[in-house]
Amino acid sequence: MAAAVLAAPLLLGAAPARAPRVVSINPCLDAMLMQVADPAQIAAVSHYSHDPRATSVPLAWAMRFPATSGTAEEVVALRPDLVVASGHVAPATVAALTRMHIRLQQFTLPDSIAESAQQVRDLAAIVGHPARGAALAGRITAAARPDGAPPVPALIFGPGGLVPGAGTLPDEMLRRAGFRNASAGYGLKRWDVLPLEYLLADPPRVVLSVAAAQGAGERMERHRALRRLGTRITIAPFAGRLMNCGGPTIIDALARLRAVRAQVAAR
């Protein structure tokens, strides 16, 4: 989670500080900036946000801004006041920002809805709009209220068989939307890989497939073992951004999970 930010004292009669110009090199942070920053503040977004397959924001919104892959040359050329990034930034970029006295604020992948809501508040405060952050954090918290429905065994199956396990943000979202994360039954840890064959040998009631959302789920959907299972298993598309991002994406992820949960309950 982002480090605490100390506010400078406000001098009576002093002009308000100019809102910082921001470069984002992370698509999940792009989605947060879209909600809490003024468009004029955003100097660039992540290059992922210009990719229809990877964007976490509406493509039309992202295309209003330049995109950067996060190299030192690209970022420094934009002369931002602030760069926001994930917990992993190239050492050359860090060194260049330090030399140019450009502030770097890093946000790790949140492990819970509460942690993500706090990151929203932190980012909003850093870009000069704390009230927007508080409002967005409130919407996230409200969307995450559990339904109290009987839990249905489910698994989020990401690229290469990557599965989020206990203690992760997707795990909490599953629980709040009326599912039980089946990852522990395979002996998986927080973020682990589950071979497709293992999944097919003992499938949960619901598989939320990132590959299916990307139009690449044919191998799973056509597997003869799944055909034999028939209606006992539901394979539902689940966009990668819903697994990978916190912030306002949590609201979309929970809405998708609840829609799948309702579909299963109606059968």
C-alpha cells in the first residue's frame, strides 16, 4: 500500500498549490486516476490502456492521453510532477526520476477490498482531490457488502492456469459475491498455477475463465471431460482486468461475479 503522505501546512492568504501533472505507468492506476484526477492533470497513461485486450479503462478515454511503457526516457520527457506506478519499476526509471527530482509513488497490488479503498483515498489525496477519493472508496465499500447467499464452489482461472488463492483480493471478492474459492482444494497458495488437467479431473461448480473472456477459451470449453460434465459446471468469461486490478474495478468485478452467481442459482 502507498506510504502515508504528509500534508504541507496551509498559509493564510497563500495561493492554493497547483495540482500535480501525473504520469501513470500502470493500467490499474489509470482506472483510479480516471475517477479522482482532472483530465488536465494526466500527462500520460500506461500503454496497456491503449490496448483493447489489456485496458482497464474505456479505450476512448485512454486515447485522449499519450501512452508510455514506463521507460526512463519516455517518462522524463513528459516532465511530470508525479509518476504513479506498481511496486515494480525498472531501476533505470527510478534513478532517472530521482535525478530529475520527480516524485515516484508506488502502489502494490492490494490484498483486500479495505486496502484497495485506502489506496484510492491515498492517490486522490496525492493528486489534490481527497473528496473524490473518499466518495469512490465509499462506493467500493458499498458494492462489497456480502449478499449472504449460500456459497458456491468457484475458481478464477487466469492466463497459463494462474489462480488467485486465499489471502488475495480476488479471493475476498469471490466470498462477498456468494462463492467459495475452490483453490485450497487443489493445495494452491496465494497466487499459484493449476494445470488444466488437474482442474478437469476435479472441477468446481463454476470456473471463471479469463481465456474465455479473451476469446481463447476453446481448449477448455471443448475438452471432452467438460462435455461429459454437462450442466454440472458453468464456465463463465471473466475479464483479466477484473482479476488483476483493485480500485473502481472492484465494483465491476463484483457485479460480474454476482451476475454469474445469479445465473448458477437460476439453473
